[in-house]
Amino acid sequence: MSSSRREFIKFVVVGSVAAGCPIDKTLLAAPASDSNAAPLVHGEHFEICHQIRDGHQFEHPDATRKADIVIVGGGVAGLSAAYFLRGKDWLLLEKEDHFGGNAFQEEYDGQPFATGSAYAFKGDDGDQLASEIGLKLPFVNNPDPTIVNQTFVPDTWKAGLDQLPYPKEVRDSFKKFRDDLMKIKITEKMAALDAQPFTNFTASYAPEVAQWWDGYGPSNWGATNEDTSAFVAISAMQDLATGADSKRVILPGGLGCITHKLVEVLQPKYKERMLDNAAVVAVIQDKDAVRVTYLHKGKLTTVAAKVVLMCTPKHITSRIVLNLPHEQKTAMRHFRYAPYPVVNVIFDKPVYNRGYDNWCPGNSFTDFIVADWTVRNSPGYKQKHNILSFYTPLRENQRSTLLAEDDCKSLAAHVLADFQKLIPEFNVDPVEVRIYRRGHPMFIAAPGQYTKTRLAAAHPMDRIFFGNADSGGPESLTSEAVRLSKVGVEWADLVLAGKPGAKELVEKALAPTSD
């Protein structure tokens, strides 16, 4: 893209990295002798937050508030937990100035679009929750085409392999790869497959096969083939080949439509229990209570809870929950997270409406989604703007790209330029480009993550439950965040009532499955 064309387009950079770290230095206590016990407030690449990470501690004032249940984190896991706890005594604490987390809906001129989590599956826990709060998620048709070498290939892995614009021997390699992986009985070999990288299964096929999956993996579970659990990738291959992707459902806004609706449902009655801009800095389990200290409106406050539902990623959880068992903290610290900006390109006229989730191997983005795909043909609907959401996961060593707005704008410009080269008719300028940047939103489905690391990290303490999507799996799924929030609420009921079975309930919920 020429610099003159880039100057013509409005670039907007938003996201948690831009929000800064909401910490006043005067609130810092003296460094602790045990730096491993130091809490962390999740602010990315800011000096004060690094000081906290490296050993500074907050003061822990006496509790001035009580609640039966404190929920830490206001993403889809925390919001759904609050929803399932209606009628109970709970308090929700969210560090950002809005709720939704990675499933956050934005709008342009009244038209919703996604900034992260893209879709649910018919009948999964996310879809069930959507239905319960009054949302009907329509089916996605033509879900996974590929655009490569200026060719559009619908239904890539079922009927489209013969249409790939590659030499015959490459197309045959794609077919052999699919057929070979379909023979693998993943249910019987789950642990063995989860222990090895996907490259063990891509190496003997055409390089174009590996290239396709080196795009699909980072977008869906944060990793290229060499860092991907073979169990996760082979499961995905089998789903694509059998048409399981046709069960996808969504509304404009992605899964942010669910969090947006949850806020609408909860706030009229429970607004005083839903605190945004409330950064939790320490969670300390005592014999009879859990003390949760948070910063809100420049003041440190401690609430005494009977139980706590941690609905935060493990790299945050491991630093704000003090007195974690050593092995559990170690397991949490082994989680890896992909930096993941999403670039939303807004056109004032139709540019592309041929497929929903479009895979584009070999580009600066992995895939792009048409924001209003499932409602575009609804009676009376008129597409005011053609909004395309480009998924642009980065390698872990590229996380610093998100720090500077100029670097983010440069990344977005490369995304737009690559899109404009895909097919000649795409060479159209948008009216606006929005970059939503997140440093650690998606856990990486690395070998061993699902059957070992996760299990060691996610079992509850006496009064603290560890939810969030990264307690589930095998990849980062909103449905898992919702499912485990249901489990967390059941667990809390048992603990608060002093009834047996809480441990067994969680063990059953965390057990690996091939479904």
C-alpha cells in the first residue's frame, strides 16, 4: 500500500494494551522477601506493573465489605457466572472499563462487529446460554472456504480439494493427508496424541498442507504446527472433513453478542454488584474466608468472601492468588498465550460476501470473517457497511508489536494490502480500519496442555474455584468458559452449604474428553 493511500484511511487503535496500568505508586508497599508471592495487576508492558510482577506488593487493608461469592473477571466466564448466580449474594470485579473480555462487541454506525471470539456451535453451552437470555444464533453456511492464488475454493476439506489452484500432486497430497488423519482413532489415543506436536503428522505431505494448517492453528488455538498438540489439530481436521463446522452459529458481534446481552440482562437489577475499573491485586484464602483486595476509583478495598470464582487467565491468576500450592502455581505459569490483534476493515460498499470464515494461507492474516454474514439475507435487512474482521495472531516473540500505535497501524496496513492483492476486485479502499489489540487473550494448545498442564492448574482450593476458558479446552472456547462457570456455581453451592461432593464435581468436569 502506498503511503498516500494509507494516509487517506482512518486507523483507530484500541484494546487493553492502550488502557495502561491503573496503579498509583503510593499504593505500593515495600517489596516482599518472597517475590513468588507478589501479586500482579494485568497491565501489559507498563513500568509499574512490571515492578509489581517483579516483587512489589500492595497493602492489604482490612475488609470493609462482605459477600458470599466474589467473581474475579468480567469476561464471558465472569458474566455467565453472575447470571447463573442470580438471587445469590455475589460481587463481580472487572479491571477494564467495560465487560466482555475477549468476547467484546463493538459497533460502527450502529452495525455490530466482533473484536475477538467469533462463533458458537449449535447446542453448546454458549448457544444454550444465548437462547436462555433471548438470543437466537443463526447457522453459518459456507463456513470455511479458502482463498489462495487468486482463487476462491468453497468447502475446502469436504468438496473443495480438487479445486485448489495447485498442481495435481499437491492436491493429491491434501487428499492423502485428510484420508490418513481420518483413520486415526483419537478417542483411543488421546494422551499419546496430546503429548506430541502436529508437525509429526504434517512433515510427510506437500508444504502447502503445512502452510494451510500454519494459518488455521494460530487463529483457532494460538499455535503453528510445531507448537500444536496433535490431538487438537487432528480433532479439528476430522471435524472439518465431516462437516462439523456446519454446526456453527452466531450473530453480528461474534460472541460479544452474548456478553453484550448479559450486561443488558444483569445491570438493571445488579448494577451495584458489577464493578468495572476494579483491578484485583490480591486474593488470599484464610480458614473461614477469602480476602479479595481490589483498586477502584484510586482506593484499595478488601472484601471478605466465603468463596471466590477466579474467571481470569492462569498467567494472571497465578500472580494474584497468594499461597497457591507450588505445583499448581508452576502448572499455571507453564500456560502460554498468543498475542492476538483483530483488524476490522470497514467498507462503505459491498466488497466481499461469498463465504463466512475465509482462510488465506501465506498472508499477514490467517482468515477473515464477514461481520453480518448470518443476517445479510434476512428479510428487510440492508447492509450499510461491509465490515470484514481479519484475524491476525502473532508469534509470542512478536508481542511487543502491540505496544506502539505506529506498529499496530503498520500491521493493519499490511493486512489491508494483503487483502487487496488476494483477488483483483478486492483492490478497494475502506473508510476506516480499527485495530483491537490484546497481548494474552488465547492460551496456546501446546502438547501436553490439555491432558497434563491444565489438570494440574485447574483443581480448586478449599474456597477458590479456577474457571475461565483455559481451565477447559482442548482449545480456547467460549462454550468452555460458560460450562465451567456453571460448574463453579454448583461447586460454590456445595461449599457454602457444607455438603460433600464439591471435589468430585470438579474432577468430573475437568476430565479430558474427545468430544
